[in-house]
Amino acid sequence: MSQSKMSNTSSKWRWGRRWRSCRLRLSSNNNLPSLPEELLEEILVRLPVKSLLRFRCVQKSWSTLVQNPTFIAKHLRHHQTKTKNPSILVEGLDKIEDLQYLLQSHPDEGGGVRVLDFKGDSMGRLLTVYTKMFACINGIICIAGILRGHYGFILWNPAIRKGKIIPYTQSPNCPPDALSGLYFAFGFDQNSNDYKVVRVVEHKKKSAENSITRYCNAFYVYSLRAECWTQIFGTPIHHNNIKLHSCCNEIYFNGVHHWIGFLNSEPGDSYDHHIILSFDMSHEVFQIIRFPDMFFPNKTLAVFNDCLACIVYGINEYIDIWVMREYGVEDSWTKQLVVGHLLGIQRPLQLLGNEEILLVDENQTLVLYNIGSQEIKILQRTGYPKIFMPRRAIVYVESLVSFTGGIVFES
Amino acid sequence: MKFCAVKQYFDDENNNNITSGASTTMIPLPNVESHPLAILITYCKKHLKIKANNADNKKETEKEMEQYEQELLKKVMPQELTELILAANYLNFKEALDFFCRAVASAIQNKSIEFVRKFFGLESDFELGEEEKLREEFAWSFEGVDED
């Protein structure tokens, strides 16, 4: 701060509380002023990941900055909030060859779609991918896989082309023939700055007396920090008979993962009460939220206007978007809007922001529909696998987040 | 709010109950050269004008602003951007600071290390072999870089 300059100017000019740090340092090479670190950060935070990884070699302080967790968080936040047209990741299946694909759509590249290859050299040999789960948080993609005969998870950051494998073995008290379902979730605990993977193991039990099927679920949580699995017991969920319905219609919202399922609370009841089963990543608690009966026949969870929402469809060429105005309050489900008239559409995949819906048409082509302008945009099939069935879609933003320890691979 | 530093000056004046002929008061800005200041003033005026013209239509404002910014960038030398950033920061002019930072980011995004060093007037301070190691770790990030 140039105090000497101040003595020359009027005493009316007080720096006071708001002090502008503007250190004009002359650099060695030329007479241009060099930037203080906080302004340099403002520039670097706006760069894509590839440039930042390269610029680590500019100077030592740049290398330190790019690996600094605070900067990484700032960079992620900037790109999450400021990106006008984020890219969409679509996970799906090639039914003929039984291969899983990940497509990335870049709106800036004229709506073209390209295949994202996560089976890099080292991983391709080890892993066959199990298509039960696909999620992405903070630029990290989480996929369930089978590694050397055991189930495992892959945490992969395509922007830095590095990933980590989390192995796990099937729980010992689970006879294979009673295993009827496996469900997963990936989340981030903001309180402990920890990534978590949730595994739900479902067994079927046919009760001898009345041959009613009961479902029992065991819940396990993996903490990336602790690098271990723990089982969760004694939740209210255990007293209820819940069958999760994994049909790619779940959503991760506000640090909570939401599955759709069926509830059978009375013996003799059939499983037809539709519910949302939610799991809070920070507090590690479950909650049941019921749907109104009129959400029929098909549902997909989404986020609209920063609230939990549900896309209801299947009866006609219109799609209803319901919003839970007050989270957790079942009475607050409100029909927010009706989208349509949509012809030739098979099902909605996801809401993108508050303005667009990503849909799948009868030919399994991805279609982007703008709610306000009612414009339809078909995402190009260049690079599309031949017979491709899209299943899940999420908004993807690049990040510098990386993991250490464990089995790390490069793609 | 534009030019918050200047507004702060007037606020401080009022708090002191000093009557000042606002139109004739000279505000000392020791850390801003006249050239960047002139550009910032023009930018600010244009921004306010575009906003007034498209009062309700936020999208139109954004579009027109983008067009103006593209035109402005053609007239500004890349080296001047550093001065503009410093000036915008000093004057607490957030929109201009965001714009010029974006402009610099855009200008260096696809460039080589050597270009970036020259641009910011920096020199490598790595030990022998350290830089090579770093380059190897993310060798793919050097692909497709613009020629100098």
C-alpha cells in the first residue's frame, strides 16, 4: 500500500475499509505491470481443465495453485454457475453388442455427440462394466463394474483422464440365489468434504404361510476418506418392506440421493404404493416420501427451480412436471407445468436447467426440447453407436478434482 | 454497480458532511492510467445504454453486450488487457473485471507455455528436470496447442 503517495493528496481521500490492492510491480522482461495473485486467479479460474494442466509448467507458483483444493473448488463453482451451455453426458446401452457407452453432447459443437471412452488401456484389460449405475458429481463420474470377478466402482474424472478403482466383495451373508437386486448411489458429503458410494443389497424372501414375497435390504456406505465400507443398521426403512425400482429414474439433489420404489407396509398389501426413498449423504439417514396417486403411469425424478421435481408421462402426448415446493412435505406436490404436444417421443430423460427437456424418441434418438420456445433440436447421430438405447442423462461440468491412493488408473 | 471505488469516495464525503460541488471535485485515482480509464468509461456507458434500450429483455441485453465486447476486443491489444484488469479491479468495476479476465483467458487458452510466460512477463523457476516431469504427467494436454 503506497502510503507515501497518500501524503500528497487531499486528506478527504480515505482508503478506509475498502482498500484496493493494486500493486504495480514492474516485471523483469518489459515495462508491463504484472498481476497480483488474486487477479491471476480470476483469469485462471476461467480456463478449461486442459489448459490449466498444461500451464502447471509455466512457473512453480502456477503448479501449486492448480493443485490447491481451494482453487479447484473455486474453479468448479465458477464453471457450474457461469457455464451457459453445459455439456450433457448420456449413458446407454448398445443392445446388440451389450456394451455400455457414454456420450457427451457439446451444445457449442452444433449439437454433435461423441463417444467418451473410459476404458483406457490399463482399465480395459481389468474391468468389465456392469451397467447398473452411472452418476456424476463435481466432474467425477462413478460407474459400477466387475473387477477380477468382484464388484467394484470406478471413480473417473475424464477431464484430467485419471481415475480410481474401489473394489468391494459381496457381503458374506448373502446367498447368491436370494439376491434379487443391487442398487447404488454416489454422493458428496459437504460437511466432511467426502465422496461416498452407497450400495443397497436386496434379498427376496418368500414367506412360507402365505407365499407373499418380502424384500429385505441391506445398506452399505463407502467413504472415500476412510477408504472403507460400513453397514447401516436400524433405520426406519428396515421396518418397512421396500422394493426399489431401478429404472434409471433416480436423482441426486442437494446432497441427497433419491430412488423410486414400492412400499408394502401391511402384510397382505401388494407393492403398489409408490414412494421415494432418499438417503442423505451427510447425515447418512433415510427418508420415505410418498407420491400422490395421480402420478401415473411413469415417473422420472428431476430438479426444477431448485426443487425436487417429478416428470410424469405415459398416458398421452403430454408430459406433466410436478414440483415438491417444500422439500419433504408430501402435500406440497404442485403441478408446475404441462409440456407438449409431443409426437413420436418415447420417454423423457432429464430436465436441463429450467428451460429444456432431454427426451428419447421412438428411434432412440436424443431430442432437446425447449419449453419456452417449443423448439425441438435433434442431437446429431455422428459418432453414435449403431443400436443405442439411452438410459440416463446428466449435466456435466469439467473439474480438476482428483484422488490419491488405492488403485489409480489413467485413460 | 459500476465504479464502486468512486461511489465510495462520494459516500465518504457525504458522511463527513462536507459539501462538495460534485461536478467539479477532482477524485484522485493514482493507480489508474488515463488510457485504460477511458476504455472503462466507454465500456460502462455502453453497458448502461444497452441495458436501458432493452429494459425487459435480458437476453437481448446479453446478446448486444456480447457483440459490443467482440468489437471492443478487436481494438484492444492483448498486452493492454493486464492494465485494464488492474484498473477495473482498482475501481471495483465487477462487470468489466469479469469481461477482461474472460478475454485474457480466451486469449491464452490454447497457447503454449512459452507464450503464456511472455504474456505475463514470467520466467521458469523450475529445477532441472522438474519441468520435464510435469510435462510428462499430462503430456496429452500439450496436443493441439496453437503455434507461437
